[in-house]
Amino acid sequence: MLSVPCPWCGPRDETEFRYGGQAHVAYPPDPAALSDAEWAGYLFLRDNPKGWFAERWFHAAGCRRWCNTVRHTVTYEFGAPS
């Protein structure tokens, strides 16, 4: 089982968390000005690297806070928060 490091509660089981996707995705400054294709790109298209990747996790069964972390997508190892 994957152990996710919560900055407030310490390492916890992955079953306590909900994955929030890629971290540091900037919200468009003027969403109303985007075309349908641009809006779909913002909503659905994310990086999919092989290696280190910044992610967001929600500690649903714990402190109920969001946190950013870095995880290796091949080894599932967690690194320092980003």
C-alpha cells in the first residue's frame, strides 16, 4: 500500500486520501474569453511524465486539508513538497 506524507498528520495510508491531480495548474485569467477547445484543454489536459511529478492530495479521512507533494510516477516514491 502507498504511504502518503501528510504535512500535518505525518505518513498515512493512501486510502485516507483523494488524489487531486497535477499541482500548480494556473487558473485562466479570463475564462469567459476561452474557446471551447481552450477550456477543455485547461480542464482535462495535464502533463503525464515518466519521473517526478507535482501532485495535489486531499486528506479526506484525516485533517481534511489539501497538500502538494512530489511523487515519482514509476517508483511511487514521494519527495519533498513543492
